[in-house]
Amino acid sequence: MVSASDRFGMAEAFHTHGADVTFGDVIFALNIPIPIRSYRVFQAAADIILPIACRMPFEKLYPTGKEQEVNVEKFEKYFNEAEIIAGDFLFIKNICLRI
């Protein structure tokens, strides 16, 4: 799940139904290759990171303008491991169209 913090209902539903989820918020929004594989760890990380991230310029966290048209192969291994890819379309598009 590329962006659970802005799709928290979807993240909670996956967790509730026992899905094996990699929460990719830190990977895709912050460009830090740390996969979070536990819902509990995701919640704790969100409690710590979101108050800081919310004060960052939007374009540092999310593709805007021309960056929406760029397809990159960073972190594609997380997509290749996944059975289901869910979350924000622009994060997904920028990786999946290259795989």
C-alpha cells in the first residue's frame, strides 16, 4: 500500500481482513527505503512522522506538475513483491508503468 496515511480506511480494512501489507508511506512520500510491515508500527510511525511531514512543502511529499509525468523505477522491488497494489494513483503510476 503506497500511501496508507491518506487512505487510512483502506489500510485498516486490509489489516482487519488479515492481509499481508507493506505500508509504503515512508518509502514513496519520503524516499526512505524502509518498508513498514506492521499496522501497529505504521500507526506509531504516523503519529511521529505526520506532524512533521504536514509542515513540509507539499511538492516534497507528492508528485506535482511535471513530476506527475515522470516514470521512475525506484523501489520497484516492493511492487514486484505485492499481490495487490493499493493507495494513491500517482505514486502507483510513477512506478508501475515502468515495471
